Amino acid sequence: MSDDEADPELLDFLRQHFQQASLAPKVPETQVLEGAEYVYDNSIDVALDYQSTKAAAAMIYDQMQKKEYSTKSWAAHELHPKAKDESTVAFIFTMDLLNFSFWSEKNEDERFAVEYKGKKWTGYWSLVAALQRALDEDIPITSSDFWQNEDEFTEEVLKHVFRSSTEEEIPLLQERMTCLREAGQILYEKYQCSFTNCIAEAGNSAAALVNILADNFPCFNDVVRFENRKSVRFLKRAQICVADVWAAFEGEGFGQFDDIDKITIFADYRIPQMLNILGCLWYSPLLDNAIRHKKLIETGCSWEIQLRGCAIWCVELLRREILKRHPKAKVNAILIDFFLYDTIKEREVEGQEEIPHHRTRSIWY
């Protein structure tokens, strides 16, 4: 055989190799982290402080160890469902369809709040309390069949579910109605009216379930365009839905996901706020001034995308730093997110918020 002739055995080997590669099942990826890194690399109004990030990683790990942060922390809250069955799956799906935009410019006594079992709940907890209260009143608010019934499930019924103990009503009520109606129709058409069938289709893959939610349910498809990148995926509520199932079932049964560490933090307004307080995130003077003066930042604008993308990337660096120092630590972005969120809420109650959270009104968070 001359030097110009191809080796038939080599050609056959290469042919078989590429054929096997093309037939190999694709590993599901959410692409959230790579989008966040792109945003960070191209941000001009939000920056990371690496020294502060290293210091924060040490503090976060220490505090998470002291507070014994784990999946058990989720179910330990008095409002979260405790049953390890389909009713909890339905509750979580409903909750995360509606898990957005609870902030208010009013003070604590005047803002939207839900009275439930002798306590007054605000923010995210007002949502959970309202759903639990509705179920106690025999309103089937977690049933997708109910969402589709236009005679029984009306705007007045939803207003009753979210009735406030103050004069302020829940923001974006009509958008919440739309999310439930739309999701109910999709569950009926594709998933036999049950979110458990979405979980089954994902095959124990957290990333696959996030993609199922984003690809099939428009209200979960939290995607933006930034600079030269047409698609930056944040998928806040899709990711938190998967994380909530994982935490509620403690990684077993419906919550068994073999790739749960692919889930990032949930890019909202609270995590950037906490990261800024810790000195991990820095803002340009213009952005800092807008946040401190509580100016509305439009959804999808450059500032908002930078805040969300850089927060995701910052927590990824925190996670890596913790694992670098403690290789056997059972920590992921989900647990760090839960910790940071709980911490900033504690500071809010104690009046220790050094800087407000940014103001963006949208269904994405």
C-alpha cells in the first residue's frame, strides 16, 4: 500500500467510532451555567470580588455546618408539605408555577400578607400559606383539572385563595391565573394531567426535567438575549421546581436525580442582594444608585441580566471554593441558594439589609 492510499482498517475503525458516538445517548444539560459565565465575561455593571468570594465561601460552609443544612431543612419548615407522595409533587408544581414577584414598596404592616394558623406570612411564604389555606378550605388549588375548569376556577376564586390580611393585593394576579390555565392544558394534552409523568419522562435526570419544563411550559421558559448571545437560559422557576422536589423527597422516590448538582442557584432578586452584602458582587455607580433608590429595572434589560447571570456564576465559584477546601462536603448550588435566601430573609426581619434588592416585576422570579 502506497503512502497516498488510505488504510482500510483505520478507516473502518474511525467509521465505527463516529457511528457509536452518534448513537450514544446525549447527556442532558440545562446550559444555565455556561450562559451565566458568558454574562459574567461580558458584564460591565456587575463584577466579582474574588477575595471576598473566598472569604464568603468559608463563612457559608461554616454556617451551613452549624445549622446542619441539608435536604431535611426544606421539609422542616412548618408550611412545606410533609407527605412523600403525589400530593406533595402536585403542591410543589403548583407552588413553583406561581413562585414569582412578591416584593412590595409598602412597609411590613401594609404589604400583601396571608393570615394562616394564627400567623402572618409575607413574600414567598405568603404563597405557600395561601395554598395550604386553600386546601384546608377544600379548594382543589393543586389540581390541574381544577385549573382547566373555567366555571369553577375563576379569577374571583383565585382572588379568594390569595386574599390578603392587608389592603394590598398579590401582584400579577392575572398572570398567575394564566400560568395555571396554560399548565393545566399542557398537562392534559401531554402528561395525563400529572406532573409525576414529567418526572418519569426525565429518567432520574434533574437537567432533563428542567428542559422538559422549559421546552413544554412557556411560563417556565426563562430565556433572554444578551450582547451577541441569542439565548441565555436562567430557568429560575424550572430549576427551583426540580430542586424543591429533590429536597422534599430527600433525593429519593420522585426526588431521585442522578445529576442534581447540575442545578445552579435560582437567579432572582434576593441572591444578588445577599452576595452584594457579602462583598462578592460589586455594582457600577449608576446601577448601585438605581438599586439603592429602588428604581424599577425592566425585565430583560442589560442591568437585570448582569445581576442574574453574575449571581449564578458567583455561587458556582463559591461552590467550587468550598469543595476545594472540603472535598467530601455534601454541598451544591441548591443548598447554598437555600442558605443565602434564608439568611437575607433573617436580615430583613432584623432590619439589617445594608442595600435593598433590585426591583424587577416579572413572572420569572
